Amino acid sequence: MLTLEHLADLVEKNRLAAQARVKEFTLAGKHFAFNSRPAIMGVINLSPDSWYRESVCLTPDTAIRRGKVLHAQGADIVDLGAESTLAHAARTDDTVQNTKLLPVIQALRAAGILVSVETYQPSVTRACLKAGANILNLTGTDRSEEMFGVAAAHDAAVIICYVQGENVREVGDFNFSADPITMMYEYFARQIEIATKNGVEKIFIDPGLGFYYRNLQDSALRVRHQMTVFLNTFRLRTLGFPVCHALPHAFEYFGEEVRCAEPFFAMLAALGKTDLFRTHEVPRIKAVLDTLGVFDRARAA
């Protein structure tokens, strides 16, 4: 059971890290003040294999409409993906991905909505950034220098995901041989160095809690790992860049109330000082963050 004593002990052991501040930056004229206000990223899945049905859009028109709704509900950024990360999902070639992604990117950008694209394919990255995407949500490590260079050429931000493998579709068992935060810190430090050497200035780091490692299919082990990383997020902020979290679902525990899972995990992520919340449930997450903000405003008064 998570207790107040557990949280107090965590802060006491990492007091300096709890005071860390991260880089703030502007995307297409919108400034993100991460040290005082977290941001929300709404999800649109263009793959029929994605299991979160509320986020699946099978035509450009429905995706564009959903993107505008997410923005109106409070999403600062809309994240698009054309290939599911589910282990059994079909692979989608670059041409098909671009056919799905490009018209949605162009329409949302024309409406003034910031767009992120989730991919690990260089040709998809090039086409989407050329079409106006503002963020590369990079879910792989293969050819990362090439990807960073393309992002830098378009002044795009990059979400660097923690992946134990060449990409999110090429993972096996998760390595628990060390403190996961220490492993992630070392990984992100190396990737940040490579990204900045290739000209990327706007960076998010993402611990990749929604990826399908084989040994994390045990529900208790997976959820414990996710909760641990959420609460320790502030330790990763010492790298100097904002942390993005994809909020998970824990459907084994939430059952028919699975749409309440992301708001629950958002609470833990907020306690850990997450900067960008990637979610399928924008209005619910906004409500959680707004409610937590009341405490800060009341304390300041």
C-alpha cells in the first residue's frame, strides 16, 4: 500500500533532486512553462489495432475532428500514431503511415494545433516534419542520430523514449538488474548528448511505461514498476529537461472502469513532478491537474 510515509521517505532521500528545474521552450509561438504548469498531450491512434477504442480514428476526417475536440478539451499538443505498439499488432509500412498521417497533420496545423508524431521510421519522420509536425515522439534507438538531425533541421522538439531494444516493436524482457531510475538516467544522459550534438534543443524524456515487454505482462509487477517510476520522476528532471509520461491503464484492476485508470496514474505522475501528460482521456486528466492546482493557489493565498 502506498502511504504518506513512503512519499516522505522518498523526498527525504532525494531532497536536492526534488528541487530540480527543467528547460522551458516555445513551440510554434506557444510557450511551455514546465516549472510552474504541466502540459497535456492528447492521443489519436490511426491504427485499427490500437486497443483504446475511444482514441482510434480510421479516416482523416474523424482524426481531424478528434484533434480539434482534444484541443478544445485542454490538450496543449495532439499526438498521432499510425502503428500500434501492441506486440501482436500488424507492422505498417512507411507509405501507409504517411498516407494516414500527413492530411491530419496539415489540417491540425492549419487550425493552429500543435502536433506530435510517434514513429521510429526515418522516412515517416521526414515527411511528417516537412508537413508541419512540431514534435517527433521517437520510439526507437536505431538510426537515432539521423532522426535527431532531421528534427533539428525543422526546429522540432524530440521526445526521447526509454526503449530496451532497437524500437518499441523489438523489445523482449525488461532488465530489472538495477534501479530502473538509475538505468533510465544513464540512458537519457547518453541520448541527450547525442541529440544536442546533432542540433536538437527542445527535448522531452519519456520512461516508456506503456511499452510491451514480455516480463511486464504480469499485472502486479507491471503496475508496481509503473508506480515506482511515476513517483521517482523528479529524479530524472535533474537531467535538465521536462519529463513526458504516457499514462497506462491497469485494466486487470480497473476492469469496466478502465477509463478511470489514466486519471489515477496522473495523480501519481503529478506527485512525481511530470511535465507532460500523454493521455487518451484529456478532460479527465485536465480535471485532475486543475484540482491539484487549487492546492497551490490556496497555499499561495
